[in-house]
Amino acid sequence: MKKMLLYLLACTILLAAVIPPFVGYQKQKSFAEQLGVVPRGEVLRYVAADQKEFLAASVVLKVLIYFGGRSQALPNQVQLPVDYPGISRILHSAVKLDPRNMDAHYFAQAILVWDVKQIDVANGLLEYGMRYRDWDFYLPFFVGFNSGYFLKDYEKAARMYRRAAELSGNPLFIQLAGRYLYEAGRTEHAIVYLTAMEKSTRNESVKKNLRTRLEALVAVRAIENARDLFASRFGRQPHSIGELVQRGMLSSIPHDPYGGTFYLDEDGSVRSTSKLAFGHLNQPSTEVTQ
Amino acid sequence: MSHPLELSSVSKQYVSRKHRVDAVREVSFAVAAGEIFGFLGPNGAGKSTTIKIIMNLIRADRGTATIFGTPSTKAETRRHVGFLPENPALYDYMTGAEYLRFVGNVHGMPKQRIRQRSDELLMLLDLLPAAKRAIRSYSKGMLQKLGLAQAIIHDPPVLILDEPMSGLDPLSRVLVKELIVNEKKNGKTVFFSTHIISDVERVCDRVGIIRNGILKAVKEVAPLLREGIEAYRVRFAEHESSAEQEIMVSPDDLTTQMVAITSTGGTIRLLEPVRKNLEDFFLHIIRED
Amino acid sequence: MKNILRITILGIMRDRVFHGITVAALVFGLVPVISQLSMRQVTELALTLSLSLTSFLLLLLSVFLGGVSLWKDIDRRYAYSILGLPLRRSDYVLGKYLGIVSFILLTATVLGIVGALFSYSAIGVYPPNRPVLWENYVYAIFFDVLKYALLVSFAFLFSTISTSFFLPMFGAVCIFFVGSSSQEAYNYVNSPEAAALHPAAKSAITALYYVLPNFGAFDFKTNAIYSIPMDYQGLMLTFVYFCCYVSIVLGLAVILFNRRQL
Ligand SMILES: Nc1ncnc2c1ncn2[C@@H]1O[C@H](COP(=O)(O)OP(=O)(O)O)[C@@H](O)[C@H]1O
Ligand SMILES: [Mg+2]
């Protein structure tokens, strides 16, 4: 009896000694390690039996939790980089497992198209999903936006927006189909889109991400408006944003929520040293600031 | 009328990868209505195999077993049979009373009758205190007795019991022997296997002796016991007052000896047959080859 | 048969299987919590989790009960006493089978109700994209029960030819996974992407598709989760398919068990 107790005590102490380094090790595992390797959806389908929807939902949740953990770092913490290609691969698997999983589509659209710019991949998945979620206006809405805003395929964008309008009965999409599908309406287009996106999610991390982008685009729009006003008044493009402020077209240089500084490039487009994404500023910048 | 139980040329060989065992070879016998038939043989003789064939638990390679003339492969023949397997295993999550109710239901007995019979048998076999306990908690002997109770709950005309006395304490052995004899008194036919000779001696009308799967002999027990008398022990006194003497007399000389003693005024105090017992007979047959 | 059915259910109950299920069902308490994590489909996620958990527990139950039931009776020699009674072996096998299937049906009903309650609690707070069709939910669970009834019949078939429980248990698990993806494999073989596949492999897969049970066909979870209208003719066909298939498998099991030496 006494021996047994001693034995148990020894084992417990050993375990207690192992736990801190073990937990530390688990924490520092990279995302790929944390999630393990999720096989391609086409392969998973064969072993998922009747748990396809569950598997899809659980990998999407894993991505969400990971993303939430990475994007809500406290100010004094180091902001760890987000493994976007990893997320992209996993969402791809999820969609192949359950093409109707809206969380996967939504997350891919809200985060991936902006941050990874795999527009064609995203559209491919969305159009695959559209075949199954044939009642949902969000998917054609997303494809429409991607085609119009990123790929500048206005014809396809208009077609998709019309489909979204049919499915939803919402006049917003008819508006989108006509009004913003040209180069100069680009920023406005994105703002309308992001506003709708931001309203329709419940996830705080994603909301925050969208709000930041919206804020940046609103700032871009303000500069663009000032630039256009300047051009119409003086008959030439301004040299810099500073000039716009000087001439009273802007009250102050707008703040870039991504931490960069806005500038005008040679053809007059509004740009930022942050490239409107986190994580670019710490790298040696090759941008020429005017 | 056909016999309650009849086997004709039943053979069974167990075939495994390496071995072939001729467990039963060309066994034929018939059990008459109302008799107690003892199936005697050493361990591994083929008794259980024979019984399993009768109960259609395994199939004979050749030959048939019939119950009242119907091949025992038909399930309905078992309506007339009460069966106790060797070291019975009964669903151990049930209580003894539940098991008896289940068996009664399978036999299609009315509820009232099931309750009555089961109380009666549990009482008779001294299982009443354990009736509401899970069979899991029963001792080997209790299990054996419950197995017997479930075999006779429906009052079948034929009883087939595989080693009914094994695992029982002396008191229970007596109980079970009495029960078997009682069944016979009620006109039932009993066929049971055993490797214990005294079990046969006390209760059986006939005995079949099996060894290495071969039925060596089928004998009536009473004549066997009678035939077995080798001599008589005679105790007598020559006069009222003289001391007792004891002599052994062969059966042939018995009459002349008796006359000789009594004619000289002697008195016979004791006359006792000295038998070569069933055990010797059994051993004789077993050792034959 | 009725008597065997009754004592089979009694046996399952007495073995505390239902207690185990109840403990496992506590996991349902997590359903509302986890579904909160969804961005766009809280109710759908709640339904997914409920249906998946139900199906998973039913799978465990059918593999375990189906694989062990007959084997245990033979291994522990309970069958000697039972088959010494005036019971046909077919009645014994079918009685046991129906007992297990009844228990699975009972469990499915209880889990289905629990899952529905937890999912329902999510709807009030976060309404789904489309109103939930509870009728579809019932169909999804009912066809899950049919699927596992078919699986149990396979476990029984394997039990009748095996002397250990490995074959019934692992055989059932294997046939479940193969049968669940046979439709996928068949679809793949008949898609243009499979052009490079050897013709022999193609015909082998096609042949297997026709012979093996198509468990995937019993999966109506998507209809329940995303409120996709049911194709009633399809349901009917699936039901008839189940009846034919299970009759064949049980028939084989009975034939083999009739010949079995105990
Ligand atoms: N299932 C089996 N497989 C192979 N051999 C068996 C089997 N059952 C019994 N035997 C053999 O058959 C012979 C007869 O066995 P059995 O009928 O059980 O004898 P007993 O007279 O003791 O009841 C024995 O030699 C035994 O080893
Ligand atoms: Mg024996």
C-alpha cells in the first residue's frame, strides 16, 4: 500500500514536471502543426463516411479559432503573422467536403480574397458552391464583387449581381450591377460591398478585419474625392497629398488604419506604404514615398 | 407407438486442422416411455456430443435422432423435451425467476401456470432466496439447479439431462435424484448422462455404456444387479446359546446349505447377497479391449 | 421471436448501455456553445453537430451490439440453453436482430429529441437562412436508423461464420466505411477525370458498387441541415432498397446460422 502510494506520488511529480514544457511546446507549434495536415477535400470525402458536414464544419471552426487568436493579439503582444495560404488550403478542403457550408465561403471571401488575392481560386470555389447553395444570394454577390472589383470583368460581375438580385429581391444588387462597374467607381464599389459584408457576420475577429479595411477605403475615397476636386479646379493632378491639405481640399492627411502613410503614385492613384495590409511595414520598404 | 427417444447409427467426427476425433460412432439405442436411461461413460466418451446431436445443437454426420418418431432437427420436437446442458450457462443479467418466466413464455405456458410452476420448483430446489437475484451471482450448484428447473418447468414428457449431478453438494445430489425418480413416477421418460456409477445404480432402469464414441452395452440395471450375486453371506448359530458363525455360500449351494443348517436345529441370523457390483461390470466393459 | 426480442432489449438495458449513451449524450450540451462560433449559420451548425453526434453514437452502438451479441451467446454457451428450447434458429437470430434494432431506434429517438431541443434553442437567437424543416430532420434520423439496421445485419452475418468477435466488429466497421464511399467511388469512375483509370479497375469498382451496400444513400443530413426539400420518390426507393438488402443479408445469416455447429 505504502509502496503503491509512493509510486503514484512519484509519477504525479514527474507529470507535473513535464507539463510546463509540454504546454509551452504545444503553444509554439506553428499553425500547420496545430491543425495537423488536413488532406484534400477530394480525398477526405472517401473516409468521411456520413460525417462530411461535421468534418467540414469542424475544420472551418478550427480556422476561425486560429484566426481569432492571431488577430486579437493585445497591443503589447507581438502580432504573429497569419498563415493565409494554410487557411486557404483548409477552406478549400471544407468546401469540397460540404459545398453548402456558408462559413467556409464567407470566411474565404471576407479574408482570403483581400489578404491572399487568390481571386480565381475563390471564384472557382464559390461557383462550385453556387451549384449546391442555389437559394443563397451571397455566393453570386461574392463572385460578382470579385469579378468586378479585382478582375475587372464587368460583364460577369453584372450577370452575377443580377442573379443575386433575383435570389434576394434586394435592389442593392441591381444598383451594384449598374452604378459601380467602371474604373472610377472602384472604391465606392468596395465600400458598399464591405458595408454589406460587415453587417452580415457575427464573428468579432472577422468584423474587426472588415471594419479596418472599410476605414482604410473610406480614407482612400476622401483622398480620391479631394484629388478629383483639385484636378477639376486647377486642371492638373496634385503632386502629393500634402498639396491637397495645403490647398484646403482635405482638412488633414487621413490616417491609414494599417499603420502606413498614404501617397499618390505617378498616375495619381492613392496608395499607402502599408499596401493596405498588416505586416508590410516591418519589412524594408521598396516604396518611394513622395 | 414410437419411442420417446431413439437414435439409429448416429456418427459424428470433429474435424479440426490437425486432428480428427471420432466422437460418436454408429450409436443406436431407444429409450422406452417411462424409463430412466443412464448414459454412462468416462470423460471424453462422447456423451455430450450425443446429447448435442439429440438437441440439434450440432449435426450428425450420419444417422438420425428422433423424438417420438420425429427427427430432432425439427424445432417443434423440443416442445416435448426438457433439456439441461452440461454446466449450463444462462443469461446472467436476468434473475432466476425472470429466466424461468422467459422459458415458460417460450413454451407458451399461461402466465398463472408459469408463476405457479416456477414458485414450486424454486422452492423444491431450494432456490427461493436467490430467485430475485441476478444469475450472475449464482454459485455453480445453484446454476445447475436453476438449469434443471428451466428444463422441467413445462412438465415435458422427455427429459434430457447432461450430467445433472455435477457440481452439486451431497444434499442437492439427493434432491436431484429424488426429482428424477419422481418424474418417472409421473410417467416421464428421463435420459441422463453421467460418469458416476453410483448415480446409475440408484435410479436407472437401464444403462448404456459408451466409450470412445462406441456404445459398448445397453443393460437393464436390476437383472445386472441380480446377475451380479456371487455368493451369500450366511450368519447362523447351531444352538440357541452357541456363538454365531459366518460362512460364504455360492448361489448354487444356497438351498442345500440352508436345509443343512435348519435341519440340525440351527437358526439363521442373517442372509446377505454378496454382489459383484455395477462398478466391476462397468470396469470390465471399459477394459475389455 | 417476441420473447427473444424482449430479453435482448432487457439484456442491453441491464448491461447499462443506455447509461453509457446518456453520458455520451451530455456532449449535446456543447452543441449550442459550439454553434455560437459560426459566423453565418448558427442553426445549420447546431443541426450538423446534433445529427453527426447522433449518427456517430448510433454507429458505435450498432458495431458494438451487432458484433458482440451473437458471438457472446455462442462463446459463453448461452445459446445451448436457448436453442434447447422449442425455438427455430431463425426466430432466435431475427429476435436478437430486432431487439438490437429496436434499441437503436429508441436511442435514435431520444438523441434526436435532445439534439432537436438544443438546435431549437439556437434558432430563437440566431434565425437560420431558411426556416428549418423539422420533417427533414426526422427523415434524416429515421434513415440513419435504417442505415445502422443494415449495418447490424452485416455484423450478424459475420457473427454467424466467425468464432471470434473480431470479424463481426471490424468487418462491420470496414463495410461501413467502404459502403459509405462506394457512391463517391462510383461517381468518380464515371467522371471524365477517371479517363486514365484502367478499364479493369473501373469495372471492379462498378461491380463492387452494385454488390456492396450503399450506406451513402441513407444520408439525408444535408436536407435537414440546409432545409433542402425531400425527394419523396427517392426516399421511397431508398426504403425499398433497404428492405430488399436487409432481407437478403438476414436470410443469408439465418441460413448460415442454421448450419452452424455449436
Ligand atoms: N468442438 C469439438 N471439437 C473437436 N473435438 C471435440 C469437440 N467437442 C468434443 N470433442 C472431442 O470429442 C470427444 C467427445 O467429447 P464429449 O462428447 O464432450 O465427451 P463427454 O463424454 O465427456 O461428454 C472428446 O474426445 C472431445 O475431445
Ligand atoms: Mg460431457
